Amino acid sequence: MRFKCKCGCILNDHLTPNDTEYHVYSDIEWSEFEEKENINFLEVPFPKYEVWHCKKCDRIYLFKDMKVYKVYRLENDQESYYKEG
């Protein structure tokens, strides 16, 4: 799939491995999978959402059914969260 970020950067998942697409599971999704007695790598389910990261602007896109479901962007004052005191 190929996708244009709001910042203009072209994102795609054509290369494997790539540093655009992340496999993220909710704790519930993963726990349900772990309950199986025998876990085979080929049986690992796809996560509910596809998560893509734009390295240019740091936006995070959640895709559901191949469509953008949610978009997250860093806040302008993100540095204040990392300061001590």
C-alpha cells in the first residue's frame, strides 16, 4: 500500500522489512492469542489496526480495513513533558 502523509511524505509498506509499518496488539488481543496451548509463528493473527509512522513529521496513522481510522501528531510543547522538576 502507498499513502501520502499530511506533511507530503510518501509512505509505503512495499519493502519487507520496513520502518513505516508497526505491528501493535492491544493487551486483550495478545492475551487471547497467548491462551492457546501450542503457539505456532504462522498462526500469529494480524493486529486489529495497522499502524504507520511518518519519519518526517512523526505522525502516527491507524488504519482499519485499509482506511485511515485515526491520526496522531505530537503536540508543540512535547519537550515540557520530558523536563525534570
